[in-house]
Amino acid sequence: MSTVSEVTKDTKHRPYNFSAGPGALPEAVLLEAQSEMLDWHGTGLSVMEMSHRSKDFAQIAEEAEADLRELLNVPAQYKVLFLQGGASGQFAAIPMNLLAGKDRADYLVTGFWSQKAYEEAQKYCKANLVASGQSGHFQSVPEPDSWRLSKGAAYFHYTDNETIHGVEFPFVPEVTCPLVVDLSSNILAKPIDVSRYALIYAGAQKNFGPAGLTLVIVHEDYLGRALPNTPSIFDYTAQAANDSMVNTPPTYGWYIAGLTFKWLKKLGGLKEMEKLNIAKAKILYDAIDGTRHFENRVAKECRSLMNVPFFIKTEVLEKQPELEKRFLDEAKKARLLTLAGHRSVGGMRASIYNAMTREGVQALADFILQFDESIK
Ligand SMILES: *Cc1c(COP(=O)(O)O)cnc(C)c1O
């Protein structure tokens, strides 16, 4: 069986992609997929053309799950599901599966995505807003002292890394009810303690695969309790009983995710990844903090390792409103792509997921410093 590392690397010709999602994938993974595109392991078939019930796909699926379990150190009492519907599908699936006769759940809002999860949950239950970072423009995690937890909550939901606002939790919330986390934009960026959670979910397209695949890791204690009108494809119990194949799963995404898991293992696993990610983020934040005209507004202890929003200071932009566009145009010419901030917040944002190399981050840091010098 070929491995990711055997594929020759040629990074010279591709630009650096700072897209927030779908985000960059490791080049070694793309090259491996390319080399197997027409003929997976001598079968004469592309993975895209295989039956999900075939022996060959079963091997791909099982290896991906085994590698993921190893990387995240997932305890045996947890089911790993490979689903569709995106993280947004889980905003609904979570209350449908976890309410289990209760009428309320707690939601902590620290940015755009946790707000969306909170709003969707209101269709199914009394979603209690524990606290919101909105009045502080989502630049930090509200102090746990200020959280208003409800009695009898079925679960507590939070978003560990806010992809748009660049706010990442520096701690795991301490609550007495089951803990549910959206890890869409920082899963596999660092080790986590899975046993702290009732449920972990993540869309693949930020940090480990193509759009269309959604990962759910759920403790078996929370199975068997879905609302009766839960669609089968969103019913964790049904999916767990059918190896995530209640219907045709996103086979190609599952395969690419599997290649990414092998790539991560080869690099030394999540401890190594975390070291690399800390080093990369430091290069970028140091550069931004070292300029006269740029700023990142997130409280230092909550700065995301993965998504770095940055702005030209308001007083500078007021006098020279054309600077943002000039920055993005010149960055593109320098082969630094997809740096525009989310439409809801503006400014710039660099997403530096696992697949972004240190060289890429250094190139961006150098570019920011150079651009800063050029501002009169
Ligand atoms: C992108 C993102 C989502 C939404 O993902 P979809 O797969 O588009 O539904 C939810 N949460 C976080 C943290 C995200 O980054």
C-alpha cells in the first residue's frame, strides 16, 4: 500500500491559500489522491466509483476510523460517525438526539457560529443563552463567573474556536451537565481530552477534508434517546448501528479524511502538530503586533491558533480607505490568497490550518511587515 510520504513533493508552483473554509489540504494528501484517482490500489476503480458496501471501501472506512481514534485517543465507549449535512446539520441533530425528555439546553455564544447553533436549537427546545460575547464584539470568552447556567439543561454547547472572530477557548468549560463542542475549525490542531465530552462534532472542510463530510464523536450513553421524528440520517443511534451507512455516506470525503489522518500520524501526531501550530501562530501575531498600522483585536489569551483576523487601524483607514483593497490585491500578486475577512466583520483574516506550512505563514508575516512600512 502506498503511503502519503512516498509521493514526491513539489511546492514551488502553488500559491499559499489562507482560505477559512473550505481550507487548504496538505499537498501530500492531494498528490496521493491524484496518484490513486483512476485506480485505487490495483482495483481499477476510483474511490468515487466504488460501492460503499464493497470490501475495498470498508477497508478505507475502517482504517480512517482507526487512525482517527489513535490520533485523538478516543475511548472505546465513544462512537465515531462519518455523516453529511455539515456542522450546521448538527446544530439541529444535537437537540434532536440529546434532549432526551428534557426541555432545555445551555448555549454559550462567543461568535458567529455559536450564535447560529443557539438560534437553530430554539426550534427544538428552550435554548438558554448562558452568556454572549457580543457586547464585547466577540473579542474574548465571557468570564465563567458571569455565566447563567440553567437547572435541568440536557447539555451545554460551545464553539471551541470561532472561525470568523478568531476566538479560541483557553480552557475546557466546567459544567455539571453533558458537554457538547463544535470543533469544526480546530479539530486535530492539538491534543484534546475526548473523555471530557458527551459529544464532539466538526465539519471536515476546515481542517481535515473536503466539504460534505461531518464528523461526530459521541459517548454511547447518549444513544437511543432521539426524538421520534428525528430523520434517520441524523439519528446517531441508527447511524452507529449501521456504521454511518444508513444511506450512502460521503465516500470520497471519508477517503480524503483518511489520507489526512495518515499524514498527521506520519508527522508525529497531534502533540507535534500543536507545536507547529503554536510556532506558526506566533510568527503571525508577532508580525501583526510589531506593525504600526495593523492590529488583531482579540484578547491575547483567547487568540485562535487557526484563524487570525487582522485590521488596518481605524484612524489610518479613515484617511486612506483604499488601503484594504490595495493590501488584498498586492497579497494576491505575491501569491498569498484568500485573505479577505468574513463579510460580517470585514478587514482581513488568515486561516492557518494544519495544512498551512510555516513557510507560508512566514511569507505572509514578511508581506504584512513590508506593507506596513509602505503606509505613509
Ligand atoms: C464553518 C463552520 C460551521 C458551519 O459549517 P458547515 O459545514 O458549513 O455547516 C460551524 N461551526 C464552525 C466553528 C465553523 O467553522
